[in-house]
Amino acid sequence: MIILDIRSLLLLPIMCYLFTKNWYIVFVALLFCTRFMNSPDRLQEDIKHDKFYSPASGYIKFINTDKEFVTISMFLNIFDNHTQYIPTVSYLKNIEHKHGIFEPAYLEHSVNNERVVNTLYNPTYDFNFTITQITGILTRRILSLQIPNNNKLLYPGERLGFIMLGSRVDISIPTKNIKQILVNPNTHISEMTPLFILKS
């Protein structure tokens, strides 16, 4: 599936032409944008309800744990799949867009960048969690591919959203609902890799 965002699809080629006046570079930029907007299907056939999967592909920069929440921060480079997926059986309760700055996504304080906070509810283990899509220094576009609906149950691997170019994704869930953390900082993982084993 290709995420057709016409504004983003045209912006990079136009900028390339303005700076280079070279149609070959424009054509390469257009091919890159088309490839970048590819969104693979990741719907899971064998669902493990006690597993919380990674909603994104990327490099795990931080894992912060306190008494209330565990937060994993992932940096996505331009070669990662920039689709975000539903990580566990859940309802999408709310989507909140927050205005902010545009710092490089790999910096810790990029948490203050332009971002979209998705709040979801897992009915199996009765907890809310958030997936925050954060822009980078080049990114200006976050696309939501779902709408909040307390009556629509979403399954692991369904598309949640898409971020253009380099960016960051934060996943935050209550500490009391985590039995085991399955990943480590400073590692690169693919989307739908198990992050946590859940507990009620």
C-alpha cells in the first residue's frame, strides 16, 4: 500500500528543482518519495494477547521506567518504514495534535517537537497507553490513518498513522501492566517486534 500524501509527494521534487534545476535529480527525488511512502501490511494472524508489539520500525534510543509508566523512545531514519501500527488489541480513544518546535528527532528534548498523541485502551488487561508520533527537523507531516471510536476494536498490525521522513515514536504504558520488557536500548528493531509481556 502507498500512502498518497500529495503535498509531501510534490514538495521534495519541487525543492530539488529549485535548488538544482536538474530534472534527473527531480525524477530520483520523486522515486524516493514514492518508495518512502510504501506502507507494508503487518496485520497479525496469530495474535498473542499478552504481547505488546512495537508500533514502529526504528532505533531504540531510550527506555525510561518509573513507578507509573514505562516509555520507549524510538528514532526512525529515512530507511525505516514510517508507518505506525496498532501494537495490541485496543480501542483508539483520542488523537491530540500538539504544536511545537522542529528539533532533530534523535535528541532527547525533541519530545517538545510538533507531535500527535494517540491514546488507546486495551480491554483485555484494562489499561490506557499512548503512542506519540513526533516530527523531526525536516518532517512537517503526521498523518492519522484511524479516527477515535470507542466501539471499533483494532487489532495488532492495523495501520495507525504515518510520519514523513526522519522522526520519533514514543510508546508509554503503565508500569503495573508490564510483566517483562523484551527489548534493550541502543538496538534497532522492526515493526511488530514484541516489546513487552503484559499482565493484569
